Amino acid sequence: MKNKLIGRTTAAAAALAIGITTFGAGAAQADETATPAHDLSVGYTVSGIKAKGYAGLVAVHAKNVGSERYYSEFPAISFRIDVKTDKGPQGVDRVITPGWFNGAYTQDLGFDEKTSTRSFMVTLANPVEVGQDQLIANLDFGDGLTKEGRLENYVTVTQVGRLDDDKTTDNDQNVDSRQNTTTDFGNAHDGVF
């Protein structure tokens, strides 16, 4: 009888230990999926009537998906915008005029003929509050009709200046407009301009 009691006690202790270990693993796993303090994601909006290769505006947004306000004077919070050729003649530029909003500044970095890429740098000056989807820049595309054919472009954005504890990169590195663009009314858009 004594051996049976010891066996049951040992089994109960083992079950309790397994339960504690499992609970601890669950807690650790929950911490890994917790919302980071600082994290910006990138997205695009465009008018539903913007036709590929024709004139029109594309807006670039930075959304604070972290749990704290996103702000830094130094290092500057910045994003590189690359406008690339999706269809049409390679090595041909298109008129694109940048705009900036909410204290951000957009600098034209020029056109790389070898890669058919026009680049811009957007530097933020104001904080992005928690949950805020802040318009930081727009690109005013001129008509893409060139002597060599009509140009259709897409955009990628990469966050290059960030806070030290912002380790998430899946939503701010090479964010392709072809997968991340909606219309002004929230409908999906193919992200080619």
C-alpha cells in the first residue's frame, strides 16, 4: 500500500512539473508574439481611377503598429522609395514629382539608368502616434508615354533609419506596391502606376 501511495505521489508531482513547464513555455511563447514597442509598417493608397502608365498621385503611408509613439530626432527616421519599371522600355525615366506631409521631407536621389530606378529619401520630423496611419509622401506621376513606349511603374519602400529596438523588418523592407496598395476607398489595387 505504501509503495502504491509513493507511486501516486510521484506521478502527481511529475504531472505538476510537466504542467508548470508547459505553462512556462506558453508564457515565453506569448512574450515572443507580443506587440513590439516600436514598429512602423508601410502601405500605399491611390485613386481607383488611376490608370497604369498615365498621370496621377500615389500616396505613401507609415503606420505605427507598435505599442508606443514612434519618434527620434537622431537617428532620423527615414525611408527609401524606389520607383521601378514594371512594363515598358528599360532605362527610360518618367517625370515624378514628390510631395511631403506631416513634417516629412522628400529628397529626389536621381535616376539609375542601368536599373531603370528613380529613388527618393523620405525623412520624418514628427512622431507617429500609436495606431496612426500617417501620410508621409506622395508621388505625382506624369504621363508615362515616352518616345520609346508607355512606361508602367511599381514602387518599393524600405525603412533605412529606425529606432534601435525596432527589430521587425517584414513590414518595412522592400514593401512592394504590387502587394500593398489599396484605393482611397480601401479596395485592393494592383499597385502598378
